[in-house]
Amino acid sequence: VKASMNGSNQLVTYFDVVEGKYDNPHLTMNEVKLFSAGAVPPELKDRIYSAVFSSHQARRIYFEITLPKMNASVYTTMNYKITKSSGEIYANYSVPIRFRSGDDRCWTGFGWDNPGHWQKGRYGYEISIGEVNNLFRGVFDIV
């Protein structure tokens, strides 16, 4: 996992993949929903989805992605880019991920464990799977 914020590397973590290899599958994202939480996201039934978050309460912004149900295990990379309304890249990171047979969603969050760090404004995001698969774009606001 590599993450950068405001042009400087904030986190670099390496994972070993066991019992598998990276594929470049053609996966289609059906939907992306956002929610805010701390380091541990709530259970699905307890998530409150929104594209508007309070600057005083937002911690990590999670991107929950739904896909067609997997028929086999797939290893790939999810790529995320968050930009400020000015177009400046706020964060750019990639996460190795394994979808197991039967999976139909995944999520990852970016931000802080404690609230109060997000600056007010509109942010854009781009999410892609692997190196060549479809791109999903959206926006969220910190008010």
C-alpha cells in the first residue's frame, strides 16, 4: 500500500500474497457509496451513507464499492485518487485486494482516526481496478 498526501509519502506498507497471483481481471464497479468512520468501519447495517460530511465530525472517508458477485477468487489492485476542487492531488494510493468467490463488495478508507483534519471544500475521487479497468468518478463535500 502506498499513500501520499499533499505530494509527500505518508505510508508505505508491503504485503505478501500467499496462495495466489495478481490477475488483471475485467471487473465492473456497479456502485460506490461513501461513509465516514474511525479506523474500524461499522457493520454494513450500521453504515450511514452520504456524500456530504461535517469538517468537525469526519474522520476517515470510506469508499464502499459493489461489484457483480465473484465466481472465483481474484487478486488485483484498487487504485484511488482524491483531488481538491482546484485539481490538486490530495491523496493517491493503491491497495492490493483479494476478492473471494461470492464477494460482491469491498471498502477502504482514507483520513484520520480523529475528527477535525478535513478542510472544508469539494473533493473529487477516481477509483480504478487493476491497470486498465473501468474508472469510477465522483465527488464529496466537507462542510
